[in-house]
Amino acid sequence: MMPASSRLPGPTRSMLWGAVGVWFAALVAALWQQEPLLLAVPFGLLLAWWTVADLRTVFYLMWAAIPFSTEMGLPGGFNTDMPSEPLMWVVTGAAVLWALQRRPESWRMDRLHHPVTILLLAHLGWILLTALTAQNRFFALKFFLAKLWYVIPFYFLAGSLLRRPRHLRWLIWAVGIPLSLTVLYVEMRHAQYGFSFKDINKVVRPFYRNHVAYACLPALFLPFLWYGRKWYRRLSAKWWLMVGMSVLALVAVQFSYTRAAYVALFVAVLGYGIIRLRLMRVVLALSVAATVAVLAVLAHQNRYLDLAPDYERTITHYDFDNLVEATFKGQDISTMERVYRWVAGVHMVIDRPLLGFGPGNFFESYWPYTVTSFRTYVSDNKDSSGVHSYYLMTAIEQGIPGLLLFLALVFYALLRGETIYHETQDEVKRRLVLIALLCLLVICTLLLINDLIETDKVGPFFFLALALLVNADLDNRAVSLLHPENAPGAKR
């Protein structure tokens, strides 16, 4: 769909003088207004020109910026991830402009008609509807716009630009090298504190907001690195680099002391067997049944109240072994604070089951629904964080229909992905499908106790995994049309 890389046109005398003029004007404006951000205008214009001339290169640059990005405050109380999010804006705008200047008959309708795309668009449509009915429409519409600059570049554009295995190889290097550099930086700092659990949140900055964000990116990217080594001759330099980056990713997860990341990688290992044995349908059915059963037991005669913590004994633990023990005893403050918000979240869903409170509206809406007996020392929520479960958050902000749409998207992708894996004849493309499925399983596990898809460390890879699955499915269909004898189920 999208054009291949093209060479930048050589600068003319008028272009050089124009660039000097823009730089000078930005400098004068920055000094006059005492606003250093105005100096970013020339960079923005240069980036826009570069994007038009060579979109593929800027696309990879956007991916490479993700491990290095850091959260920054902007005037007006806004926050953004620099430099990844501005690159998302530019690439999104370029992708939209390119699509608009094309004739509709030249669009790839097979991608638009694919069930994953239809479910994703339905999910977006429901977000827009709930944004229009939200208590705070400003927050809700901002959430919807942010969703667009994730979906457009990381699903639609990625699906168009990553059509060949070599394109994904370039992406693995584009993300893997910056990721490894940030891990080396963090672990060198962490070593100065004896790799202590107490100091992990301190050493991961500025590249990661907290130890959870630090753990999630290496965990979900590990399938790309591990299977990426198979593209290269065993014991070659590139093979060793892939192995080294895989080891660094494991080191990052280990010393992040993030329980969810440990479980997610364990699920990925099990997921390999589940996919190979075609057990995805059974596992998803059992997962849904277990969830419904647990909720029913807790709701019966308000048994959930028995989970209320001892306020004085539920504290922050600075030793990881003590943290694990306290988790099982219900005395870990981070776990019990999650329970505090989950209880409030369930009450919110019961109160507004259809349209919810609106995207981005949880924080300012959940206080009246909290139960005092579950309160902890950190329940004042100075960080303005969410409910710590993406599935529950979706139900709270988008209603039960919003949750069902999101689950339909995820379940269909996993079930269809398993089928695509077994239908794919080409070994290299089958490996790509496995990478996408394992990445998706890691993310879905992390979402159980975290709100992460709207973060730049996780969200891009969720939509990338969907795009890779759709690409493989479309390729298989094309092979079936050209060579019916190779179609799934054909007699041999």
C-alpha cells in the first residue's frame, strides 16, 4: 500500500536560505517568548519533509525511538512521550495524507475486509460513541485521538510496510539495539545499588516510568529476538548479537522484580505448546469459565468483603522475597491497592453497564465507588493511575459492550492466529506468525493487572502483532488462489 523508500531530493540554494530563515525565526521567537519549545519547530518541519520523502525510514525511526522515549510535561497540563509520540503524530499524518491522495479503487480492500480489521474498527467506533457520551468529553476525545495515532501507524501502516520477512528483520534490529542499550544503562545503574528491589524504580528512569514498564517491553519483545536469531547462520556475528540481546531482555525481566512479567513469560512458554497442539480454543474457554466462576463466588453473599486487608499490616515491602510472601498473605500494598480499585471498578460497571463513564474518565469518577475497608496507605493515588486491569478498565470506561468488543478482537486474533500458523507452509512466515502470537499472549497476560495498551512501551506491539497475523492470513489466501493444490484441506 505504501511507497517504498525514496531518495531525498538534493537541497537547492533557495531551500538552504529558507531553512536558515526558519531557524533564525524560531530562535528569535524562542528568545522573545522565553519558550525553548519553539526551537523544536525547525526540527518538526525537517521531520515532516523527511517523512514525505522517505516514509519507510521515518517509520523505522519511530520504532527505534520507543525504548528511548521518556514522559515529559507540556504547557497546559498535557503529557507526552518524547520523542516517540511526536513521531507517531507525523507518521500518522503522512499515512492519512497518502491514503487520501490515492484513488479508493487502489486501496487494499482485502485488509479492510479482514475480520480483525472489522473488529478493530468496531472497537474504535464504540470508543468514539462512549467518548461522546462521557462525563468529561475533553479527556474522552483526547483518548480517542491518541488511539488513532496508535492504530494507524502500528496496524494499518505496519501491515503495509512489513509485507516481507526482511522488513520485520529490520524492525527487530531497529527496536532491539535501542532496547539493549537502555537495559545496559539501567543495569549498570542498578549494579551500583546491589540490584536491590527497593531502588529499581529509581534506576529505570528516564527511559521507563517504573519497573513495570521496564519489564514489559523486554518481555513482549523477547519472542522477536529469540526467533529472530533463526534468520542468521548459527554462531555468526548477527546470530550472537540476537542471542546477546535475548539474554539482556531476560536479565531486564529478572531484575525488574515484576511478578506480572514473570507470569507472562511463563504463559508464552506454555503458549508455544498450546499453539502447536491446537489447544487455544480449549484454553480460552477454560479461562473464561474460571473467571466467571471466581466472580460468582466473590459476589455470592458479598464474600469479596472477606478480602479486605488489615490497614496497619498492609505495607510497602523493600525485599522481593518478603513481597512475594506478603502477596499470598494479602499484606502487599501494591496488590491490595489493586483490589481496592477493582472493587470500586466493579461497582462502577454495575452502575453504568452500557456506555460506561467514558474513555479516560476513570480517575475522576471512581472515588464515590470505593469501599473504605479496602483502603490502603497509597489510596490517595497521587500518580493519577488507573484501575490496574485493562479488561476491567475497558468495562468501566466503555461499558460491557466495549469489553466484549475488545475480547472478541483478542480472542479472534488468537484463535485465527493458531489456524494461520498451521495453514502456513513457508517456514519463515510460520515463524513470524508464532512471534506475533507469543507477543500477543504476553501482552494479554500483562493486561490482567496493568493498564498498558495506551502506553508507547506496549501499545505499538499489540497492534503490530495483529497486523502480522493479518498479513500472514492474506498471504495464505493469495497462495490458495494461485495454487489451489496448496490450499488448506486440499487433497494431496
